[in-house]
Amino acid sequence: MTDLLIATTNPGKIVEIQDLLEGLPFRLLLPADLGIRLEVAETGATYAENAALKAVAYCSASGILTLADDSGLEVAALDGAPGLHSARYSPHPGAKDADRRALLLQNLARLPQPWLARFVCAVVIAAPDQPLQFAEGECHGEILPEERGSNGFGYDPIFYLAGLGRTMAELTRAEKNTLSHRARAVQAALPVLRGFLEG
């Protein structure tokens, strides 16, 4: 069985990626499993660049095949913010997801609705002595002024999918993993991952 390191410590991302890779003959490892503790500065100008920074750092530290991602929420009315800074949107140290959602709604309150938005995710696969492989996915929706649902994480409770009439946080894990930005990016990366299994 081929080892694959999931280069994140975010509990929500870990669950989603593990679900998305279920059934593939990988032994999925986390940084903690290998005793790896890294702080990777996300200094890239794009999601792909940030994901690449993480993938390279964790692959170098572990010496094994590594999958990293970077993602963000882009709101049209805020000129694409919070974007690359979605996870660090609040200026307060120790801010939680709920704090970031509250700040986003505060910044949108003076602007006319609908607040159109999209989630974007870039996945990068790194392997020792191999070129990096990239995949991307996105999911379109709008921001609601109040939270709905208790599933998911991050901005999911205020990200509304008009076609389904529900927020991302009102979807089951299985439903989210058919249409989310991360699901689409990982699905786009599956041919690359299968290539490592065959090689």
C-alpha cells in the first residue's frame, strides 16, 4: 500500500480529504503520525502557490508522496475578499470560524444583496524528485445574512447554494463531497494519484 501524507492539521479538511480518498489503496498519514510539526508561511500570490509551498515543505520533511491544499472564499461585493486571507480574516489572534463569519457579515451589511460568492480550492501533489502536480475546483453560491446549519466548518453556515436551497452547512458530508470546491479539486487530482499507484 502506498503512503500518502495529507499536509494539513485542520480537522475539517482532514475529514473531507479522507472521505474523498476513501476506497483508494493509500495509507493516509497525517503530520502527527510522522511527528512532523511545521509552520509554513503562506506567502504565495495564489491558492496554487500556497498549496505548493505546503506540499513541498511536508514532502521534504517526510520523504513521501504528499497532498496539500489551499482554499478560500471570494465575495464579489468585497472585490474578492477574504480570498487568500480567508483563514486569517480576523485581525484578532485566536479568532475562531464564528468570529471570521461575523466579521464578514459586518463588512457586507452596508452593501446591497445578493452577495454572490465562490469557494476556490487548489490541490498540489508533491513526490520526491518529481514535478509538482496541480488541480483546482470551485463552487459558486451566495452569502446569507444569517447562519444556517451545523455541519461543515469555516464559512459553510453562510454559504448558500441556490440550486439546493441550503447552505453548505446544511448538507450531509456525502452531499458536500460531491459538489464542494475541495471535492472538485481532489476529484480533478485523482488521475494523478492513480498514476502514482500504477507507477
